Amino acid sequence: MAELLLEILSEEIPARMQARAAEDLARLLGEVLKPAGLLLQGVRTLHGPRRIALVADLPAATPASEREEKGPRLGAPEKALEGFARKFALPEAAIAAMRAATGASDAPVYEGGGLTIIARAEKSGASFLLRLQNPARSSAEVLAEAIPGLIRRFPWPKSMRWGTSDLIWVRPMQRILCLLDGAVVPFALAEGDDAHGLRSGDLTEGHRIQSPGAFAVTSVAAYESGLRERSVIPDAAERERMIESGIAALAAAEGLEVVPDRGLLAEVAGLVEWPVPLLGRIDDAFMDLPPELMRTTMRVNQRYFALRHPDGRAAARFALVANIAAKDGGTAIIGGNERVLRARLSDARFFWDLDRKQKLESFLPKLDSVVFHAKLGTQGDRVRRLERLARHIAPMVGADPDLAARAARLAKADLASGMVGEFPELQGVMGRYYALHAGEDSRVAEAIGAHYRPLGPGDAVPSEPVAVTVALADKLDQLAGFFAADERPTGSGDPYALRRAALGIIRIVRENGLRLPLADAVAEAFFGYPMAQGTTATPEFGMAVATERMNAGWKPPADSMHPPMVAAFAQGVVEFLAERLRVQMRAEGLRHDLVAAAFGTSGDDDLNRLLARADALRDFLATEAGADLLAAYRRASNILRIEEKKDGRSYAPAIRPELLRAPEEKALAAALEAARPAVQSALGREDFAAAMGALAPLRAPVDAFFDRVTVNDPDRELRENRLGLLALLRGAMDELADIARIEG
């Protein structure tokens, strides 16, 4: 195997683009080499502020190969011949030979340059067959042909041109290093009229300030060691570790700890090549500002790390990472950064003081001119919907309706504040502080601060009832609105973060053990739109989701309190939530198919009851009786499916007792008659374990039935009665769950 090293050096690459660019380099290079029969092995990528690089092993040469491609029929239209010729880059002589061909023959129509074309006889007539012979080639030759095109079509999110070239890259490109087993793979980026002079070579550069100038490279080991000697750590993960351990050690020396921030750590590692952690001091005059405000100011504007005392109090210190080892130990760097931070915190104090001159509620009128979404009205409309929905949900979660409505009314008010306008990351957080300053009930303030949570998998969910109410109202309004506007997630995108909202609802309900009728809450959220914004909700609002459910055969339950189309819409949203629950359980390594089975039969909108049913089903199937009954169910279902298809009819779960002849079928019918009332009674009191247990006595009569009874009896009436008995068995188990959805 030959050792490949490819590095593209440029001016500073934005930190957020580096890791993805390195991944794209490896992926695209693998794709362009695959047709030649070359596979990269042991791929490793490196990236930093000025470079993306790839290290891999590959064969020294491509294997010789031959392949065949079917072409158009003999006498095909000219356009078909031209398209075929373009696809395989056929020479003009080959195209002319194909035009002149008159019939099928064993002799080639055209031959030359590893290319053979014959006209082959087939049942439908003669057609052309293309044989391509690829001789073995050196990998260096293949790389030299493939890499320039790869670089020119590289998928940067943003790119630029420089000079007079039409080459685009994220920042002006400076060097290309490409070695195969220590030898330069020679190529140039020049293409057509673009005479861009950059050519591959064996040179790279170290640190721009501490070790300027180029140096030659002969191997991957020499590349990495040479960069280290010249103050560049080429591996981003190593730079992250150096930064994390360095600032942690500096903080610990002063009895402090670093506020965890993995995102900032990764970003800073993409800003420096030679990380040097340092500590600075925050003026005591700013320590009365909210710690979240100070952290956000430092993080967003300056990429500083916040420190805290072991008890959680904000510390008057911050950590920064320099890109050079200064001769004075970093004193001047620290002093300069402290001056910049003072100016940033002064700006933050200005907004803090200005916003607190008025009550939080006074910001609300401004929200009437802030568009939430073109189809869903303004943020002011949303406030009115949330207030109404929170009052509806509050009794279901044990919250005070008046406090919940008040918190919902104020939850979005800080969006119109100067501070959140400057730092959108602080929405909700600043609303909490402003509510406390205005004398609002502490439960209202806490609900304002927590209503966006959970913000991610590691974020805690709200637990205080008022906070739970507003968080649920916020997410249910979001789901109902965007589903009603038919702005649902697709396989390729979720621009309104509806999957995250759904997972947030699921976590709040699960972790707080709530018994919440979600379909009713979704329907209430849906009703909030026309009530909050009048004619903005068009007659088509929500109908796409509702029509899909109705067309799929769903029917509203008899006790539904809502019009059929609204109930159908709510069911569509609940099914989306159930699907997200299955995804979450799969991520947790749990039996997501049992949730699908439990939901399939009941259509339950109470997630915790649904999970209890799935847990009971899991425990039942883990028993010998449960496993045997599952096998019997599948056998019965398969027989019914085959016979129903053959007969063109469905067999109802019913029998004629006088047609029960064999003792085994009589025993099974009696067992089913005894089990079904017990199952229904247990389900009615939500004792799912008892419901499963009521089916356990079926095991012996089911086994005996399949061992000794012929279902497809020659007597038509006996056969139909026995199929009805199997339908009874299937129906009895389907009362517990949609058993057909259980995997394995």
C-alpha cells in the first residue's frame, strides 16, 4: 500500500466549516477514485484555521478491468446515439461506425483504444454493446486527474474568488501539498482559459507568526512532526484537549472551575493552531450583572470561557486562548482582552439598565408588529394563543390556571427588549429577570425562564407545574400551527424544529409522569389560531393533515368532543408524537416496536399510559407463554391472510357454537370466551399486566388446536367456522396491541 498525504493550505477558514470540509474531502476523494478501482484505507483527516488535510493508504496502481454497458438499439434515433456517446465520451469514429451499422454480427462495429462496440442480436432486435477495457494505471496518475476537479467543485457553504481566476474556495488558496509514498503527485488547477498558477508540490507552512516560511515534506510522519516543530498542532481533537486541560488547570489553581461549553471549545480549537490558555480578570463593577448575561457576552463576542466558584457563583475571572506563546507570558494579551471585555460588558449593562426602566408587560404591544410566520400571524397573536392554551392545560398538570395564563402572557415579552435584540440566545432568561424585577410571582418568572426547555437531549425539563404548563403550551402551539399550515418536517429537512418540539413534549410528559390527553390539547391549540387572529386562519388551515387521516381510514372516537376534521387533525399530530417517541426509545436502546404495537391498537394519546401498556407487553412476551402466544398469533394471522385473499373476503371474529366439533376447538373457544371479559376489564382499569396475564391460559388450548385441528376442512361450514375462531384469537390479542407490528 502507498501512503497518501493531501493538504490544501489557505487563508483562515471559518471554524464552523473546518470539520465538515475535512469530512467532505475524504468522502469526495473516495468517490472520484472508486470508478478506477481504488479504495482509500485507514483514512484520517486533519483540519485547522489554515488547512484541511487527508492521510490514507491506497494501492500503488489500479487493477486492470473490463466492463460491459448496454447501448441503444440498432437504428435508434440520432439523439439516443448522441446521448450514449456523451455518457461514455466515445470518439467520433465510434459514433460514425454505430450510425453505419446495418445488422447484428459477431465482428466488432468499432475497436480501438481499449474500446469495443458490437451489435448484438436480442429477442427485441439488435442493440449495441460497449466493452471497456481499463489497463492498470499508477495511482499517482489517477490522483493527478481526479484531484483538480474535486477541488474546483468542493461544496463549501460559502466561498470566494480572488485575483483574476474563476477558481473558488472558502478563502484564497496558497499551497497544495500532495504526496504518494513521498513523491509529489503532479497536477495544476489550471482549466480552460483560467490560467490559475497553483500547482501541487511538497511544501507546506508552519505557524504564520512563530515559524513563518515554507518547508519540504517527505512523509506523513515528517509532515506532522514538522508542523509541531513549527508551532502547529495539526489535529483538532488534540487542540481541544490541550485547551480543555489547560484552562481547567489554570482555573483549579485559583480554586475555580470552568463552565462547560463543548461548542465553544470546538470553535476555539478551530481558531488557533498553537493554543495557549490564559486567565483574565473581570472588573468587580460588572459582577452584579446576571451570570447568563456575562457568559453570553463573553462567549458570543469574544469566545471567552466563563469561570465559576464550586458553589455555582460566577467568578470574576475568564479564560481565553491565545494563538502564540508570548515572550511576556501573555501579560499584554490579557490586558488587551480585559479592556475589550470591559467595553462589551458596558454595552450589556446599558441594555440591562434600559430594559429595567419599564415593566416586562410594557413590551407586549411591540409584538403585534413582529411576524411569527407568514401563515401563522404575529408574535402578538401567539401570545394570545399561549395565554388561552395555558389556561386550558393548567388543570391537567396541577397548575394554577391564572398563574399559568399570566406566565404565558409574559413568556414572549422579552423578545421586544433591547437585550434580547442584541443577544437572542438570552430569550426567556432575560424575561425571568425582568419579571422578578417587576414583582411578578416567582412561579411566573421561573416559567418564563424555563418555557423553552428542554433545549437539547442534555437539558433538564421544567418540573414546577406552572413552568410545565407554559412549556407544553409553547411547543403544542408550535406543532399545531405548522402542521395546520402544512409546513411539516420532511425527510430532508425540519426548518421549524418541529421534531425537537415533539421530543420536548415527550420528555416533559415522561419525566414528570403526566397523564395528559394530548389529542384534546392539540385540538385546543388548533382552535387558538382562529380565535387569536380571526380571518388569518383560512378554511384550508389544517385540512391537509386531517384529510390524510380520514383517507387512511381513521374514524373519530364516539366520545370525541371535537368536530371530525379537527379530531382527525389532532390525531395526525399525536401520531407524529408517537413516532418521535419510538425514535427516542430506539435511541435509548429500548423496544420501540412495542410502542408501535401499543399505539396501533389503542391510538392512545396518553403517552405514559401508552408506555405502561408497552412495558406490560414487553414483560409478557419475555415469558414462555407470551412467546408461544406470539408465535400462535402469527400463525393464525398468516392462515387468515392467505385464506382471506383466496376467498376475497374478511372473516369476522365470530363462531357458530353448533359447528364446533373437535374437542380442541371447543376448548379454544371456551378459553377465548373466558379470557376476553377479563382482558377488557383489566384494560378498563389500566392494569395492563393483568390484561396480558388473562391471555396466558390460552397457550395450552392454542397449541392443542394447531396440533390436532385441520383449519381448511373439506366441509365449507367447518372451515369458515374455524377461520372465524382464528379471527377471534387474533382479535383478542389485538385488543392488547397491534401484535403484527412486533419485530423479531
